[in-house]
Amino acid sequence: MDDDSRKAQWERRTEVPLAVASMVYLAAYAVRILAHGLPGDWQDFCLAVLFATWALFAVDYAVRWRLSGQRLRFVRTHWLDTLVLLLPLLRPLRVVKAYEAVQRRHGQPRLALHARVIVYAGLSTTLLGFAGALSVYQVEHTAPGATIKTFGDSVWWTCSTFATVGYGDVTPITPLGRLIAVGMMAIGLALLGAVTGTFASWLLQVFAREDDERPPGI
């Protein structure tokens, strides 16, 4: 069996387990950030879960790098995987890929392309929005003069940012918070563009189909 086949086999076998690990990572991070009154032992447990799941992600990256045989080229051509390894909060997006894999394994019919893009973009927005809200809340709520003081404020800011509205009533003031904001703005624009572009394409196909089915002279 060549390296490409072994790499593909590894990815198939680890897709769903790593997706579950991604959600565990996000849950442990959320509990650690939001449960302020959590006893120290539980805080330590959540931290241990974070390190353990990140170690799984690192092992997966190392195995795929080794099986690819590409060395530094693997890092360049899989820059998104490298980014996710450095920023594990982006890892829950793997759930989208895992869902597709489960559908294929069970032989269930998949949604039409346009519907899949909209559903996956919505799921990605929810996961990234929640992770982004947690991150901004973590770095902002204790900063002097912060306007994002509660997790609710952070969620409200995330929604307005993703929707490209930007009311300006609550905004990040720390350098790290603003850096996170820049990333979320870019993600929001990309996902909004994907959904609107897909919806417009679907409408054009519907109208074209109706024109084809219309009798001549009408």
C-alpha cells in the first residue's frame, strides 16, 4: 500500500473521532471560560482535557505529514490544517466534514449542492461564532474600560460582526480582541458571500428551468 493510500485510510478512520474530540475541546474551553465559580479541581480537569485533545490533533497532523512524504511542502499546501493546529478553536469546523463522511458511509442521499452549502455555512457560522464569542469574552471582560463585560455582550457583538452590521455599542478594546475581530470579520464576509452567492445561483437555475419548460410563444 503506497503512502497516499495509507494517508487516505488514516483520514477516513480518524475523521469522526477527531470531530468528536473537537467538540470536546470546545466544550471544555467553554466551561473553563464561563463557569467562574467552578472549583479548582474542575478547572484543572478542563485544562487537562484541552491539552489532551490538542495532543490528539498534533498526533493526527504529524501522522498525515509523515504519510504524505512531502515534508515542508505539506505545511505549505495544507496551510489551513497548520492554522487549525495553532488555533484549535477552529477545529470544530471538522464536524462539517465528518457529517459528510457519515452520510457517505451509510449510503444516505445527500442534500443538493446549493442546500449543502447553505447548511454547512450555517453550521460553520454557529460553531465559529460561539468560539469567537468565547475568545473575545475571555480577553475583553476584565480589561479596563471594556464594553464587552458579559458573555451576552460578546454574543451580541459576534452576531452584529458576522452580519456586517457593526452597531458599535460594544467593541473590543484590547489588541488581541481586535485581532480576533479582524478574523471574524473576514470569516463573516466569506460565509455571507458563500450563502448569498449560492442562493442567487439556485434562483437563476430555477428561473432558467422555468423558461425551458414554458411552451413556445408564452
